[in-house]
Amino acid sequence: MKPLLKIENISKSFTLHNINRYIKACNEVSLVLNKGEFVGITGKSGSGKSTILKSIYRSYLPEKGDIYYDSEKFGYINLYKATERQIIYLRKYEIGYVSQFLKIMPRTTAREVVENAVLEMGYDEIYAKVEAEAILAHFQLDKELWDSYPIIFSGGEKLRLNVAAAMIKKPRLLLLDEPTASLDIASKEKVRSLIEKLKRDGTTMLGIFHDIEFMHGLCDKQYNMEERRLREKKLVPTEMKEASQLSDLRKTI
């Protein structure tokens, strides 16, 4: 069976000109993600985990390597060489990305953020309204905030809104970049329940989580950045122990 996503030997580095420093974010990374699987990426902070997701989403262009995706629209496509028009389509209809940071248009309410995600998929306004209210309620975002601008939200509220807007589209491939980083236990459980539902419905996922307990029993396989290999077994807590935190700059790589 053809995999949904196949990464072959991608490498990416950055030059920080203001401090004259060269950083190798990831080197010769290869992994395969089959349809319906959830693979967790593990490794030290600064080891390049987020770089992999951003390269798939094409926020970054790898220096070398290939990223093949089995698209419903375009067939087997190399995301590294895809056109901007193709990438825009895939982000809109097939590939979702959740990070711990909320980026939205100014003067857009929380309700509109989620409704617009549904409308982008071609649904009508009534359906978008119903679905948006359901998922906002699921994440226990205070109803008084639904028609407010997210700029006033706490970090956890922004993150819940970010997760809601991405998950409501039920993408074929969902990239999760530490989406539970600043959430309380109850909110993490809400995220977990939606991930489990998406998985049952066939969504394929690639995710980074620093919460050991959250990942345990959720992922089918793990890719370890230090070992540079995909483990054909479920994650266990002893394998998820993180090293000491590096700088905030390194975390974004």
C-alpha cells in the first residue's frame, strides 16, 4: 500500500547573521507515515522536530531531500517541488497544522476564526455556525468570549482556539506541533478525545508532544531524532524523557 507521506533524507540549517551562528536543524531525516497512523516525533529540544513539520507544511524549504504526499487532488506529489498554488490548496483542504501559537487576521472574533475554517471547506453558513459552536463548547471556551477578539485571550485560550480551528476541518493529514504546551489537564483531555476521534475517522497524524503521559498509548509509532529511525512500537513513558530545556530560540527550530 502506498504511504500517505514519505520523507526522504531531508536536511535543513539556519544562519543567524546577527550572532554569526550556523545551526543544523535536522540532517538526513527519513520516515514513512501510512494512512490512518499517528506517529510521534521525539528528541531533545532543539533537535529539529518542528523543522520536520514546517518542511511538510512548506513553511520551510529543506536544503535537500524530498517529501512525497499522496494527495486526493494531485496524486503522489513532491511537496518540496510543488507550486505555491498547489500548497495553498493542500493547506486549505487536505493538510492541517496546529502549533502552540495563534496567527489570525486582525479584528476576527473567536467564533469567526472557527466558522471561516468550515466555510473554507465549502460548507454553508448555517452548518459552519453549528459546527463552530459545538467545538468551541467542546473546548470549554467561555461563551462570552466567542464574539471577542483573541488578542485579549490568555495563552491557554488562544491555544484551545487554534486547535479547534485546525481540527474542525478534519484534514487528511494533521501536523501537531506541541498543541498542548500551555493547556491544563482538562483541556488536554479535550484535545486527546478529538485526536482519538479523528484517528478513528481516518485522519493521519504526525505530532510533537512534550507531555509524556499525553503521548502514552496515543501514538502508533515514534520517530526518534537522535536515533534517526522509526520505531515499530507504541510509545512508553521511559522512552519519552526529555533532556534539559535549551533556549527559546532553539525551541522554534
